[in-house]
Amino acid sequence: EVQLVESGGGLVQPGGSLRLSCAASGFTFSSYSMNWVRQAPGKGLEWVSYISSSSSTIYYADSVKGRFTISRDNAKNSLYLQMNSLRAEDTAVYYCARDLSGKLALDYWGQGTLVTVSS
Amino acid sequence: QSALTQPASVSGSPGQSITISCTGTSSDVGGYNYVSWYQQHPGKAPKLMIYEVSNRPSGVSNRFSGSKSGNTASLTISGLQAEDEADYYCSSYTSSSTRGVFGTGTKVTVL
């Protein structure tokens, strides 16, 4: 059974940093591209970042470019999102999601981890 | 990259068919056959319903179908059921410097 479990969310002050993790199991993690998607409270989905299976290709949404860094460790079946210079508008539930085709067809999602940026 | 445009809400009676539109540009929806649709119930993670415009993942009911014309993609739900009441989002691969974009979301209400 495919499982994605996010962790690392919490309350952080504006300007602070946080590192999210996503532990994958039940599939060959190294064969799939992965994405981070976020959802602010009461709002819609926002794509955040993409990383290819080998980490050779990485993309970011303009809203996080230069502040967030996506990475993965295929040996540990884990995906990460390092978030720096956090702003109030980064407050959201962050989901990791497996990319079925490498073209934003996200077929498995984690349960999400809440990040709250507030003083 | 602006969000794709969806109607805020669509409603229908049980058994009816409804269609949700998703309008983008030639740089995303119109330029590629990489449109996906997601269903999200309150407090739950999204679920992939359609990918590559019209493909259904295993386990998704054939009451859900997708299509595309020009810069607009559509999701049709036929034989509407109470369990279909949820938020629906489209997404598309994009040629912009980013990778992808989601739609604004549509709340489906079963009357």
C-alpha cells in the first residue's frame, strides 16, 4: 500500500525556518517525481515545488522561489522541503504528492502537515 | 503564473449530470494534454480523478469524465450522487518557468 507521511510542521515566527519531511513507503520511491502542494486555511490548492526522480530537475512556484528548497534522499525514501524566510502568507497545510506521469498527475497524497507562521 | 479559472460553484440534483470548466491559456491547458482533476472532501487530502485530460485512475468511477477544447478543460460528473458533493480542482502542466498550476476550485453541491 502506497503511503506518504508528512512531518515537521508547526508554529514559527515570521522570518523563521522550518524543514518538512515526507516519508514514502509501498512503492519504488526512486522511480517517481514528487511534488509539494499547499492549501491555506479555507483556500484552494497551490502547487509549490517539483523534483524529478533523480533530483536533476527542480521547479518552484514564484511565490516561494529563493526561499524554499526541495530535496530528496532516495536511499531513505524521503522527500524534504526546507522553508526559510517564512511569511504569514506561507501559513497552510503542506502536502507531499507522488507524480504519476511527471506532468503534475498527483496520484497519491499524504495527510498533510500544518505550518503556521505567526508572531 | 495565474491560477486557472473555474466557476466557484456548481449544483445539481441526484442523477443529473454537471460539468465544471477550467480555463487557462495556450501556455498551460491549451498547450498540453496534461490536465488533471482532483476531488477534495472537507478535511481530507485531494484525490486524483482524471489525468492527461481524460484518463481515469484505477478505482475511479466511470461517472467521471474529462475533455478539453482549446484553452478550456472540462470535468463531467454523470449520475450525480450525494457522495460527489466536494470541492473539485483542475491542474495543468505549464511551459512557464514554474511547473504547474491549479485551478481556483469549484464547490459541487448535490441538491
